[in-house]
Amino acid sequence: MVKRDLIKNVILLASLLFGLLAVRFYFFEPVTIQSSMANAYLKEKDLIVAVKGTDLSYGDFVLYKVDNKEYVGRLIAKENDTVTYMDDVFYRNEAVVEEAYLSGSHFQEYYTQDFSIATLTNGEYQAIPAKYYLILNDDRTNLEDSRTFGLIAQDQVVGRLTFRLSPLSEFGFIDTGIVQQ
């Protein structure tokens, strides 16, 4: 009787562990924020969960990979969007978009150099093609984003940063600084 209960408990525990590992590998990706990823909303050494396979919206923080190295940035534009930065004013689809999250930034200078989709793609595209994104860092002096790597393909995006696990004082959903209208 005792042997049967032990085997039953071991199988139950193994199934639970397998289930947790499957959820982690297929749905979630833990991210530790490095100094190059940090901004006013994501602090260095924060442990954050990225949710894989979720729909992305303007202003979401995303984890993406370029040459097997992980980066975190803010989704600025999606497919079919036209984008122009001119004189530090952001135009998406020919409308001015306020980036209030930058004014609260702890970075002294957040000036964004002039560019458009055409300049990022060497004239190949005027609008973002299907299955691509424009991703920029909040620290606009850090050029390790679409300005250096080009448009980020959908399959390079690991997931959307959604939940902070540590530090415990800031445990909870990520504040992106975007005001939903």
C-alpha cells in the first residue's frame, strides 16, 4: 500500500514539474534587465516576465533577439505604418504622436535623430512591411535598436514584457507610461 502511494506521489510530482517547465518554455521568458536595457520604467537588475505569442500594441516593451543577443525596447510602429522623426517630433502615419514617457525619463537628453522608414531600409520601404516592427530604446542615445539593426522581424520578438517579479517592492504589472485613450 505504501509503495503504491509513493509511486503515485512521485508520478504526480513529476507531472507537475513537467507541466511547469512546459508553461515556462512555451509561454513565458524570464528577463533580467541589464544596464543597457534600463529606462525610467525598467530598472537595472529587475526580473521581469515576457509573455510569448501575445498581441503587441504601441508602447509595449518587448524582448527581442538580434544575432542571439537579447535586447529590450519599446514598440513604436507596426506593419503598414509610416514613421518619420524630424526635429525631434515623432510622426506615425503623418500624425504627430506625443511620447510623454520620454519627458519623465531619467536620461538627461532624449533627442531622437531624424530618420524615416526609407532611411532605415535604404529606400527599400516607405512603410513598415508585414511581420516587421520598429522598436526604439527610451534612452535615445543608445542606438542598439531599429536604428542600428533595421526593422525587427516578428520572429525575432520573444515576447511582451508584462510582469515584474523583483524587486518585491515593485512586484506587479509593468507601467509603460502610455496613457490608454
